[in-house]
Amino acid sequence: MIEKTFIQKNFNKMELEDYLTKKLDRAGFSHLEIIKTPLVTRIVLNVAKPGFAIGKGGSTIKTLTEVISKKYKIDNPQIEIQEIKHANLNAKIQAERMAGMVQREFSWRSIAYRLVKDVIDSGAQGVELVVKGKLSGKGGRKRKVRIAYGYMKKIGNQTKWVDYAKAAAYPKSGAIGIKLRIIHPEIIFPDKVDIKKIISTMKSVESDAKEQKEAKELKESQKQVEVTDVEVKIAVEKESNKNEEKKELKEKIKEIKEEIKEEKDKEIEAKIKEDVSKEK
């Protein structure tokens, strides 16, 4: 039962994406994100042209909100529009754009080469466009054309970093399939890493860390020296205070001794005077 629930949710999401792709064709719809909160369900629509997605006075958003809540049974949907900054590097937008132009009977060859040029000019590391179907018009056999430029990953776990999309066009001559792969400029694959550069950066980081450690130790030693200098100053001041106190104490003792001596001299002088007066 749990598996059926998840399958149904993903199926509903795929149906919703198909509906939005057709409804927001002019806006350049790429993908949607569903974020559930306790109060509302946020539906973030990533588009190349937000003006077409919003509509006049928000009419398109109102219509989409009603359809999503009734047909796709999403409680309290709240639609948010997010602009895609680099639309030329979005595989789905470019594939859908090419499919729309081929369906309007434009030359697939000129569209394909123009698309690849726009992607490369936008800074992509690599691009691969595969066009397959009735390319030669009425009476011609179906064939496959591959246009590639730059670096591309086709197999392995690293393909998850490749932006991949496919679309289909249905002109009068017959069906045409489009597959597009783009590697964005900011992607760094493990086999493209420069080991020498990494080692040099690691060495520079280690040297910076060593310098910072030495500077920290030097500051701590300076602080310790300052503390010891302060302690020495305090000790010197205390010693000087003690010496002054000792000096003052010695002076007081000297004064007391002099006073005692004066008193003794006075007593002796008085005694002598008494003896002299008795003799008389």
C-alpha cells in the first residue's frame, strides 16, 4: 500500500509537469518543486520568462491554482514563480524551444546549429545535440544527426552532473526526436582536477597556517613578557616601599634614642645640682 501511494504521488507530479509544460510553453517552463508545509503546499515554477507565467494581473496564476487544487487534488496550493537566470544553459528549455520551432516548419539544421552556438557562447563546457527522425522531408528515410562540441560524459555516475532533456516535434513530414545534453560551466569532474594545483594550494594553506600559528605563539610570548615585566615592576615598587618603610623606622628609632639620651642627661644634671646644693 505504501508503494502504491508513492507511485501515485510521482505519477500525479509527472502529469502536473506535462500540463504545466503545455500551459507555460511561452514562459519557458523548466521544472517544478513541491514543498509541503503545515498550512499550504508551495509549488515553485522555474521559468525563463516570469511575465508570461504570471499573466495580466495574475490571471494565469489564478487559473493554474484552481486547476491544480481541483484536478490534481493538492490542498491549498500556493504558486511561486522563480526566474531561470541562464536559460541558454537549461537543457529542457532549449529542447522544447527547438521542438516548437521545428513544429512551426523552420529548418531543423539552422535551429540546431544556432542552439549549439548559443549554449557554447553562454560558457558551457560541452554540449551534445542528437536529432533523429524524418529530417529529409517527404519520401525520405528517417536518419540521425549528432552535433557535439566540447567535453561530455556519457556513462558512469558522473552523468548525474550532465543536464539532459528530450523533446519531440511533429511537423507535416513526420516525427522528429530531440535529445540535448549540456555540461554547465561550474561543474568540475574528478578527471579534470589539476593535482599539481591542488598540492600547491595545500602547501600554501599549510604555510599560512604555520605562519598564523607562529604569530599566535609570538603574541602569547609577548603577553607573557609583558606580564612578567608588570610583575617585576610591582615587585620593585614593593621592595622600594619596604626600603622606605625601613628607612622611616630607623629614623624614628634614632629620634627615640636621642629623646631618651636627652632625658637621661637632664636627670643626671638635676642629680648633680641636688648634690651640690646639699654640700653647700
